Amino acid sequence: MGAGKSRVLHRSLRETPPRAVGGDGVWLIAEDGRRILDASGGAALSCLGHQHPRVLEAMSRQASKLAYAHTSFFTSEPAEALAEKLVGHEPGGLAYAYLVSGGSEAVEAGIKLARQYFIEIGQPQRQRFIARRQSYHGNTLGALAAGGNAWRREPYAPLLSAAFSHVTPAFAYHEMRAGESEADFVARLAAQLEAEFQRLGPDNVAAFIAEPVVGATAGCVPAPEGYFRAVRDICDRHGALLILDEVMCGMGRTGTRHAWEQEGIAPDIQAIAKGLGGGYQPIGAMLAGASIVDSIRDGSGAFQHGHTYMAHPIACAAALEVQRVIDDEQLLDRVKDLGRQLERRLTERFGNHRHVGDIRGRGLFQAIELVADRATRVPFDPSLKLNQRIKAIAFEGGLGCYPAGGCVDGRSGDHVLLAPPYIATSDDIDMIVDRLGRAVDAAL
Ligand code: PLP
């Protein structure tokens, strides 16, 4: 192996990224000593920033007692305590936590639980799942089949299950028609979802799956008021389950523990991950309602699924401490306050920018969308890879931000996503917007 050549199969096969050698709160430290302000928390996961002493101590304490015990033989103290913390008070009726190693696993577990539930209650014909076009639910084959990101799906299309179909996303900036009110838009989307149930046969649909605030593929897109209530009604009317994927937008990122709390509904099944463990360990969870789990317990008695690393004791200990810190330091209030500041600053900096078409998001989960023309909302030519250029320039200027290429049927273009740690200061927020502004101006 030649000097400098990496044997790691990196995301890019042409470039090896710089080495990260340290972390310090909102800062990441590269090998050459550069300090990068982690304005997107990686991909919206480092909610407590880096090297939080309480989380490091909890991991070390657990590692010194027990690093691993297989879940077919044992449960563990941190797994039990984490599940209790997550669903002990049954938020929205969610009563059980299935602890896995990340977001895709959590989504796949949710899809499989829904399928098994209907078999167990004597409705095996419910084999269809409805999702939305701009969504991202993970990269494993089941989760990828649920997702609606054309670019990620394309090479693997022959391997993706036809059990999933996709409807129009609740993406007002691109999908709302001229002259249409928000209420009309919601009514149109609801009618389309209803029509999809009818096309498939309402008794054949197991579940509808959606991200309450769409993350990676569309850039922090919340649904218009009333959309999720309409979706919940349709699912209930047809006896289908509602699966919400809060892998990116959940665990406090939008200012409430769960983003669905702001929609006046609750899911039957939920996927969480990133902010659950804050990046300290690979962990995700599928949360399920009591009636689903009870039906399976009264039926076959076992969820036909499992992974070697599920409920890993050190991962559970890390996530438990992350969630305790969020509570003890009242960080959800901080997310709300800093989120308002971030939105205000982005609006001041980019509100009149001729290439920023939209500024959107909730809490500390905000994005700007770049367009070639504000009037027509036409995106930049994707071959320019504008968001990658902004990411690279921002990085040189000491800012880590998350670029994302839109893939809403070719209509949505480049956006830049910000998801700073909840422990950020007001000065950090100002610095993020200042550095992003310079990067956008330099890139255009
Ligand atoms: N679901 C959503 C909404 C996501 O944003 C992601 C990752 O970005 C996933 C699922 C997949 O999670 P993971 O990358 O941990 O497998």
C-alpha cells in the first residue's frame, strides 16, 4: 500500500477525506489541527456535540462491567433502563422499544413488525405499503424500497420490493399549485392518498410510512398544517398502520422529543436513531404500540426478527445518558430558542438572496434551498454539484454543513441542511450563518 493510500472503502472512491482526530463540544478537530464547527451534527445526530463527559463516563462504566451479552440469552440493565426511558410513560401509546444499531434497521424492523402483526390478526392479505416520493428511509433493501429518492434507488431498482408504492410528498414549496391554499393542498394530498388505498384495495394496505419533517432528500420539509391528521384519519378508516420515521427529525431535534407531537397525532410504529445516541454509539430503535405487540404475544409469541448487536449494552448506556442529559439540562427549550434564532438569522442573511428560494425547517433542523431562478423555482443543473461545492468551500472556512441533492422527480435542487448540536451557544448560531453565507456567496 502506497503512502497515503487508504484501504477503507470510503464513500468517494476518488478521495480520502481528512482524518478527524478529536472533538470538543460543537467542534471537530482534523489531523492538521483545523477546527471545524459541526453545524449539521454530522447528519443530524451529534445532539450533545462531541466528547460530552457524562456520556463518555456512562460508556466507560458500562464497558468495565459488561460489554456484550447476546439477547437470546440475556437482557441487560442499560437496555431495560433505556426502553423504560423511551416508552415507560407510553408517549402516544408507544409502549415497547426494539433496540437496534441504526436508522435503517429501525425502519426495517417497523416494516416487518407491521407485516407480522397483520398475519397474526388474520389479515395476511395486507402486504402493501404506501410511502412518499421524496422520502429517505435508509439504504438497506427494505428501507430503500420504502424510500422515494430516485438517485439512491436507481441502481438497485430490480432488487427493490414492489410492495411499496409512492404518493406525492407534502412539499409545499414544490408541490403546491399556484392559487392553491394550504388547506386545498392538504385536501388534494389526502384525496390522492385515499385514491392510492382504493387502487391497491384498502384491505391490502399494511401501512403508510412517512418522515414528519423530511430530512436528507428534501432538506427539512415539515408538512402543512393538518396533513398528518388527514393521513392518520385515512389509515384509521382503512385499518392500516401509520409508521413514522423520525430517524433524522426525532429525539428533540425539532424542539419536542418527537416531531409528531407538533402534528396532533401519534404513530402506531416509530423509527428513531441519530439523536437517540447522539453519535456516541451506533443505536436506533423501533417503538411500537401496545396493541400491536400484545397481538403478537397472544399469537405466535415472538417477533420473527433479530440482529446480533441489538440492545448492545454500551450503546444502550450511551443513549440512556444522552437522553438524561437532554432532560437534566432542559435542552429541548434550548432547541426551541436557538431554532428561532437560527431561522431569524437565515432569513436575515438569505431572505433576499437571488439564489435562495426557500428557508424552512423546525427547531435546530433548518435548510436553505438553492435555485437558479427564484421566480420559477428552477433548480441549478445537477451536474454543477452546487451543494458539494458549498460543502467544500464551507469546510475550508471551518464549517461542517450537510449538503443534499433534491430528488423530487427532478424538480427540487440543491439544499444545505443545518442541524447544530443542542448545546450550541447563541454565538455559535451566528457564526454558522455567517460562515454559510460566505460559502454560498463564494460558490455562486
Ligand atoms: N430514515 C431517515 C429519515 C434517515 O434520515 C436515515 C439516515 O439518514 C435513515 C432512515 C437511515 O438511517 P441509518 O443511516 O442510521 O441506517
